[in-house]
Amino acid sequence: MIIAIDGHSSCGKSTIAKALAKRLGYTYVDTGAMYRAVTLFCQQNKFIQNGIVNEDALKQHIGEINISFALNKDTQQQDTYLNGVNVEKQIRSMEVAHDVSMVSKIGFVRKAMVEKQQKYGESADVVMDGRDIGTVVFPNADYKFFVTASPEVRAQRRYDELMSKEGHANYDEILENLKQRDFIDTTRAESPLRQADDAILVDTSEMTREGQLEWILSKIQQ
Ligand code: DC
């Protein structure tokens, strides 16, 4: 069984996907974390200078990137590992958020990530969240949801999350970053973010987390 959850940045997709996977006993795959890990790898190796990605260098070294997930016993969430190092915190930083759209629009990066994502789906029941899961990674997914919320609601949620985790955040910077990522994600040539024709739309602006989960479950169990 494959459940694809796509949608805009910070619309609550991953919260819904995690809760759904837990409830159904499926494997959760956070594909955004994979693109974030590749971005961190680029930053660590100085492949991004002045906002420009050195694609030749990345292409040469992409085979050295090993991304994996493992359960964090304290948080009961999956943490992301880059070449064996836990990078969960680093990949959620504003620095990575700033560069990730530049990296995730590169064709050979997408090809490598999509192949890994399809392998996850071959071996387990999965709930996978991202931008192109229902359109490119699993066009024949059993269920497809497209999640969205207004940019202001999304920025406020991200602000609250950063404040509780880091103790500091800048609402205007977050809103600007979100709008910029939406623009790049929806207009890029390679697998732009769009709602699959057969995806069910979920607007979370006015929904509680519990409400979102129950609503999606009701669609699956119909
Ligand atoms: O879901 P997220 O905010 O963690 O995703 C980070 C970035 O990765 C986002 O700007 C778009 C990109 N992404 C993508 O292009 N395709 C995916 N399947 C998942 C994420």
C-alpha cells in the first residue's frame, strides 16, 4: 500500500504523514529530508557559493551521499542520517531551507532521490510525503493527498515550531522564504509541485491536527 502526501512547504504535510503512518503501522518516508540532506552535503563541501550550486562537483560526488533514517528513542521520531551522522537538527536550519530549492531542482539529484524513494515503496507499506510523490515517484499510489494552507498560516506554524525548538525565529524571514520556495517549487522545469489529477485536496488552514488525521483516515477507510 502506498499513500502519497504532497503539498506546499510547511503546510503540516509531514505531521499528517507521520501520524497517519503511526496509526496504520506503515513506514514513513520524509522525502524533503532527503533533499535537505543533499543540500547539507553541498554546503559542507562548499559546492554552493553565492547561492549558485556547482553542479559538476555535485554530480561527481553524488555517489558518495548515503542517506538513511533511524528511530530516535527519545522523540519517537525518525532522524535523518547523512553518511552515518545524525543531521536531523542541521537539515531543519534556515541555512539549509535557504538553499534546498536550488538543489532540489537539479535533474540528476531528483533522479537519484526518486530511485531511492521507489525502492522504499517496493519493500514496505509506506506513507511518503514530498512534492512529486503522487505525480512522479508513485503515479499509481493507492491514495494521493495534496495538502495546503495559506502562506500566512504556514509561516505562523513554522515560526511557532522554531520558537519552541530554538527559542528564536523571524516571522517575516520565514514568510519570505516560504513564498520563494513555493515559487521555485511550482515553476521549476523538473517535476514541479502540482496537485495530481486524482489527488484529494486537504486545506489545513482551518483544521486542527486531529481533525486533519481523522478526515484523511475517513477517506482511506471509505
Ligand atoms: O518538505 P520540506 O520543506 O522538508 O522540503 C524541502 C525542500 O525539498 C522543498 O523546498 C522542496 C524540496 N522537495 C522536493 O523538491 N521534492 C520532494 N519530493 C520533497 C521536497
